[in-house]
Amino acid sequence: MAGSPHPVRAVDKKFKGYLPEGAWTLCLGAGVSRGISPEWQDLAHKVVNESFSAGLSSAEFSSLVKSSGWSLDSWIQAAANEHTNRGRVAEDFTKLIEDEIYSKIRHKAKGLGIESHLTKVLNSPKTEPKEKVIEVCDFIEASFPDCSLLQVAQTLIAAAENGGRPQAILTFNADTLLETYIDLRLRRDHYLGPGPHGHPPYHFVQITRPGPVSGTKIPIIHCHGCIAPTYSTTASPKDSRDRLVFLEQEYLTMAGIHLHAPEDWKA
């Protein structure tokens, strides 16, 4: 829309302050992680092939999606349903999604000396040793320089530190790379700056489940749930993998729809 934006003012006095001038919220889709994580089309293709024991090529799956009219989220949910119908546990399906989401960054790390601790740093960016944090942060920036996520994160950090901070970030991504990179960048820049070196101020907080946000931190809200990379079978995942594509699941449950694989999908 041409022209400068104008602030929205509530006419009813009881809503005064809900829409203050200068307030803004950022909404992010899966495209922001393009390059560092697979696109939804590729992710859906792989989990459908795996869950249905299908051998669809990329072109065949693309044609199937277009002809069905289903969203990619729906296809992922259909794969989850088939996975369960075949007697497999839900945890194995979310692990399949996790492996695909973080496959590119793990592949890039091979042979660079950080493969052994990459996943743990991505899982716990605020608590891992500073040397490993600096190493992984440098690796991400060197390996994925054109990924929009890096520029978005750096812009958000500058906005939080210099004024103009957003009210919230709404993300529809399943990965946790945005908040992870923000924390890594904050720690890396803090450690490379003048001392004393403790922890930098953390401006953002990950929100994976419904509930109030306390304090002054800016919430990064995962609207469809998220899956963080896990490094140990005994460590509790810091995510909401049980709520991933939950809107599709609730729709299917309410509608009473049961999905099955056509015979010609199977390998």
C-alpha cells in the first residue's frame, strides 16, 4: 500500500492501549529458514514416503499435493496417522521429523571437528561452554550466509537493544533455529567484547505452549509447536513436539476423517 503507515487507534475507550503507536509483531513462515533446514515440500515428501512405504519421486509427490488440494501440513499429519495405524509409536514419527529438519546443518558439520557437540549446543545454547558456542555460531554464519534467518535474527537483536523492539514474534516454523541463533549470537558477541564476561542480556524467550509471558522478554511463539534437536535419549526435549501440526490433528479428530494409503503409493 502506497504512502506511510498510520497508527491504528481504538475507538472504544475500553480497548485503549491495546494498539499503541509504534507497536509491531513479526510473523514468520518456513521460508525464513530456507537453506539451513528443508522446505516444507521436501519435509512432507520424505515423511510421506517413509510412513506409507512409498517411493514417490519429487515430481510425483508435487503432483499428488496439487491434485489433492491438501496443505503440506495435512500431508504431514496424514503420514503421522499412517505411522500410528501401522502400530508404530508417535515418538518415532517426531524423531523422523527432527532428523529431517536438522539434516542439512548436521551434514554441513561433518568433518569440521564440531559434529560431536553441534547438536548439544543447538539444544542448549545458553548453557554450553563459551568456546563451543563461539565455534558453532561462526560455523552457522560461514555455512549459511544467505539464509534469511540470520539477517532476521540480527535485525531483531538490534531492535531489542536499540529501541523499536517488537511485541512478539509469531513463527509457524517447526525448527527452533531462530531463537537458538539469537542466543548464540548474543553470547558470541558478548564474549568477544570487553569484560567482564558473564552472560549477556537475553532479550527473547521461546514460547512453545499456551500460557502467559512474564517479565519484559520478547516472546518467540511457535504457533504450531516445534521440535528441538535432541542429543541424548535421557534428556527431556526442550520443545513442544507433541503439539506439532496439532491444528490438523484436531480438525481430523473433530471431522472423524481416517486416512489410508492408496495401494498404488506403496513401493
